[in-house]
Amino acid sequence: MIRGHFEARGFEVLAAADGREGIELCRACCPDVILLDFKMKSMDGDQALPKLRRLCPRSVIFLISAYQKDIVREKIEGLGVNAYFEKPVPILELDRAVRSALEKK
């Protein structure tokens, strides 16, 4: 849904199935914005975050999760997340955040 939303609006979207694949994508190309799910197969977002931050220090990282905000915030504190969105993701709010991040680049 998120990929389709941004592609339909002319954004170039690279998608990864999990944290490991996302790290490999970021080794090849540091995106301006990274949308990262908290819970993924093979490597969760809190495990991928430090690696992504080292690879792409200038990328804006938005974390998305269905877990309770308090649990997620405790795990990601200090890992360089720019914003957190709860599932179901308010797509228009996410769109505004992505556009705002890109305007500042």
C-alpha cells in the first residue's frame, strides 16, 4: 500500500523484504528517506537501524510499527529514528512527513 501510494505520485521507491535486504540496498544507494518496519523476518527494525544509520547518516528514517508506542520507543531510543508511525499508517500524514523531509534536503 505504501509503495503504491508513493510510486503513483512519482517517487522512486526501492523496496526490501526485510532488514538484511534493506541494508544491502542501502550499501548500493543511500536513499533520502527510509521507511522501516519495526517487526520483519530475519532482522527487526531495531537491529537494522544502527547499520542503516552508519551506512546512510543523512537519510531520514521513519519507523512504522503495530506494537505499542512505549515498547517501540524504549527499543529504538538513541538509534536515530526521525519519526514513528503506528499501524495502520495514516498515509496522508506519512506523505506529508516524507515530502517535508525531502524539502529540507
